Amino acid sequence: MRSSTVWKPVGPVRKNAEIERLYLELASFNERIQELEKQHPEASKIEALRVSALALARQIDEICCLNVNELTD
């Protein structure tokens, strides 16, 4: 959930843009995984994409946590 109040105009705006970019990249990974699963359910590339998608999701979570910590400081 996004807040309508911006506490630090420069930092959060940059981080929000980064989060949005990462979400788009994650969505792209997920779409590609679905395509590969339909074409080749046992393909080894699917596992590599899943690992990349999980790493990206963790990165998004870390940035979101940093944003929350900055707002509470």
C-alpha cells in the first residue's frame, strides 16, 4: 500500500521508481516461466528463471523494508 504523504521527496521517489522497475522485471520473469512451462514442462531453464525471480523478489522486499525503516526513523 502506498502512502500519499512523501516524507523525503528525493529518496523515496528514486526508490519507488526502482521498486516499480523491479516489479516489471519480476513480472517478465514470471511470464517467461509460464511460457516455458507450457512448452517444455521439464526444461532446466525454468528452474534458473525461478531462482532469478526469487532473488529479485527478495531484492524488492529489502527495498520496501528500507523504505518502511526510513519512514519510522
